[in-house]
Amino acid sequence: GAGGAGGSLTRGEVVDCTERVGRAMLLERIEGAAAVLDDEVRFAESALGLCRFVNNAGVVATELGVAADIGEVLYEGAVPRRKLERIYTSALTLAAPELLSQMGMGM
């Protein structure tokens, strides 16, 4: 629904909208990274945007007062699993190379 007479959203509607926006933004960030995966400079920029999104998503949900109610926000696009793994590993390599080497996954 569009909310009550006052035009405000119910808590459930805010949760639903937040999850939908999160899924859409995650889809956009992942597919953007997938499109430039083989271009080191453009991928680094895209990966930074993905990391910012992940870092800020929890803050946004907290500010909206729905963090405790948000379900998992998962990627629902068509990028194949192996390419997703490359995106995540490459983004981690850029963001935290020392963490990866500690885990025995250094590149």
C-alpha cells in the first residue's frame, strides 16, 4: 500500500522498501563490476563502489530504524557463479590484501 492517510509508511513497508532498494543497488554494483572485471582501473573504481555500498548499507538500515528487521539482501542477477567469485576475490584483494594472505588466499 501507499501508507495511511498521513502518507507515512508502516514499519513493514519501510523494511520491504529498504530490502528492495538494497537488492537493486547490489545488482547494479555487481553487474557493473562484472562488466569491467578485466579492466584493472575501471574494476578498481567499481569495486570501491561495491565496498562502499556494503559498508554503508547497515548504516542506512540503522538510520531508518529497521536494521533488526532486514532480511538477507542477496544478489539476484545473471552473473555466473565463477565470475561472482572472481569479483569478490578481486575486490577483497584490492580492499584487504593482507587479510587474504593471512587466510592463505593471497594472490
